[in-house]
Amino acid sequence: MADYDFDVLVIGSGPGGYVAAIRAAQLGLKTACAESRETLGGTCLNVGCIPSKALLHASELFEEATSGKLAKLGIKTPTVELDLEAMHAQRIDAVKGLTGGIEFLFKKNKVEWLKGHATFTGKDSVKVGDREVRAKNIVIATGSSVTPLPGVEIDQKVVVDSTGALELPKVPEHLVVIGGGVIGLELGSVWRRVGAKVTVVEFLDQLLPGMDGEVRKEAGKLFKKQGMTLKLSTKVTGVQVNGDKATLTVEPSAGGAAETIEADAVLVSIGRRPNTSGLGLEAAGLSTNQRGQIEIDHDFRTSVPGIWAIGDVVPGPMLAHKAEDEGIAVAENIAGLTGIVNHDVIPSVVYTWPEISGVGLTEEQARERTEVKIGKFPMVGNSRAKTNHEPDGWVKVIADAKSDRVLGVWMIASVAGTMIAQAAQAMEFGATSEDIAYTCHAHPTHSEAFKEAAMAVQGKPIHI
């Protein structure tokens, strides 16, 4: 009998875990992946990134039809009805297709799916259900879960988390979102578009913590313009549920007079925390830091030889694409290759309307480090945005004043999530603003706004 059952055992099949497993198998390593869900794909595919985008897209089309936007283009839709059941059905279908796709890829690449919750029993052994296995290398990729709000019970009926907010059986009359981060704003946008009154309560003085300051201010203006009520610098001190209604008690973050808000749905969206409890880390000789994360080195090794960790359970942004890149890198490191992730160039996207994206340093961070030059170009000056009636937003390029190297790029545009890939690639290659400015961009496209913002760094944009 061999010393080990597997060369690589990955715990968790989210974007980091399933990618790590597939890449390890491609490199000739006998690989297994432990997953306790009935389907593969983790939070992202099952109850996160994918289903939320399905609802965002559908709700955008509904709003286009009901708001008169299509009528202005000569497309008359005199009778438009919301079929929420069908909208949910297409969400479920998208999830089913993609999770099934991962199962197919596991079979294709001969990755064994160990079904059940995994718990360490030693430094190289894990128990999954009734089966105990040994692996030469174990990768922890268990992701994250919703951070609870102390004193507030989530019943998934009136008070919901992000999972419950995807599955509301009817459009709430008044949805209160606790937390003005990415997830809260995206899901709040979905329900506002289909008819809900939406109030966002945010502890800080601006939305979207961690993003560029100018982006945060502009986002607040755009969401107000769309009809959201924003209660910034406000904290929730209690949520009382009575039947199918909730009463929230709020007060200024700095302290002050309390007030109440009535709602028939409350979304708690104040962040996420690493899924490290229940893993039996102590049996493997591992511990977590104060934030519940597993510390790793540059190569994703933990303090215990043979145990690696990636994704939301390690320090860094909790983003699916960051986990995916780490999954490839850790598999290559295990195989003796060189797997690297440049954590300075991890793009982030908010899939609202318009989309909001950024990569690299914020303007505030850049100014703390060095002297900078800023170039901005408004989408209202972009021909494609103008013909598509998408005037909101702008592109901002932040460059080092001396070397001209691009330090950060921030965008608000209808397709900002797609546009940011060019900025990330340019930064990965060490591009200057001049490099981008002298790169020919197809016309008419939204991406020309990025070129013009780069030109603006040198003070020579054309269309403003």
C-alpha cells in the first residue's frame, strides 16, 4: 500500500479550490478535492458571483423596458410584466450549468471528488465523511462566509444574508441593506430595479470601503440619482422582527439620537469571514491570525510543511479571480514549477449600473507614496457611450510623476468590468501612461476613454 492516497488533496471546490485541483491533475499529480456541498463551485458559483449576475442582468433589461430607455431608442414596450419566478428560474439554470461544468472537468482531468466535510486528523491526513485519507500535499481553499451582525438573527425570511437576498419569493416593498459594500449595492440594485424601495445604511461616511475616494463619492451620487436612499455615517443598533415586517433602530456612527426604519426585508451585508472553523486545524499544527486567516508565505505555504492555503482563508482581497490565480500558482509550486501571483495587480469590480472597477493603488494611496500625475476622461465625451445613451462615469489613470509608470486605474462605465482587464494587463507589463496613450484603440468603443485618460496624464486629451 502506498504511503499516500493522493499527491494533492484540495479542501474546498470554490474558484480557488477547483482550479487548483484541475491544474494539479494537469501536471500529472494524483488529485482529489473534498467538498461538502451537493454541487461543486463553492459560494461563487452556487450563491454568489454567478447567480447575482444572472439577476443583475435580468433586472437591467427589465428596467430598460419599464423606464422608457428602450422607447427612446424606438423600441416600444407598452406592456411589460415582471415574472419573478421565471427570473429566478434562469438564475438557477445558470448555476446548474456552470456547477455541472466543473463536475465534467473533474471527470475529464481525473480529479476525485470526495463528498463530505473535511477535517484534519494529522499533518498529512484528513477525514472526509467516514473516509480517512493521506495526502502528500493538502491545499486549504475553504473560502469565506457571511459576517454576522451581533444581535441580529438571520431568518432568511425577513432578515436575510446574501444567499437569502438571491431567493426572495416576492419583491419587497422596502428593502433595507445594512452595509454599503459591493454585495449590498449589487443586490440592492437588483431589487430596486424590479420595484422595491431600497435604503442603504452604511457605518462609514461613503460607500464602497477600500475603493478610490473619488469613485466612492461619485458612486453615492449615482445611486441617489437612481432612487436609492443612502444613510451614511449611520449604524444599526437593533433589528426587531414582528411577523413579516422588521423595525430597525439606527443612530449616527459617532453617537446621537436614534430613529427607526420600517422594512419588510433586511439584507445584512457587512462583509465576509474566512471559513477556518471546523477544519480541525489544531490537529495539523496550524492556527489562525486575529482575523481568522491562515498565514502563508509568498509561495502559499503555511507554517506546516506540505500544507498550503489560498483564496479567502488567507490575507488579501476576497475575490474569486484572486483565488483562481492562486489556485493555479499553488498547484504549479507543488509540482516544482514557479507559480506567482502579483497581488499588486488584482482588479475589483462592482456590477451595478454603471459598473465600477479599479486596479492598483487608489489616488489616496498613491499620493502617500510618491508624487503623481492624474488623467481623467468623462464617458460623456466617449462616442460609443454617447450613442448608447450611457453618459455616466469616467476613467482615471494615476501615474508616477517621474517615471510615468501607471500605479492605478479607476473606472465608472457601463462596461467597466470588462475594460479594467486592459489596465491590469498594462500594469502587469509595467506600462507608462504614454504606452497606453500611444496604443491604437478601436473606434467607436468604450475603451477609447481609457486611452484618452492616459493622454490626459500628459495634458493632451483630444475629445475634452
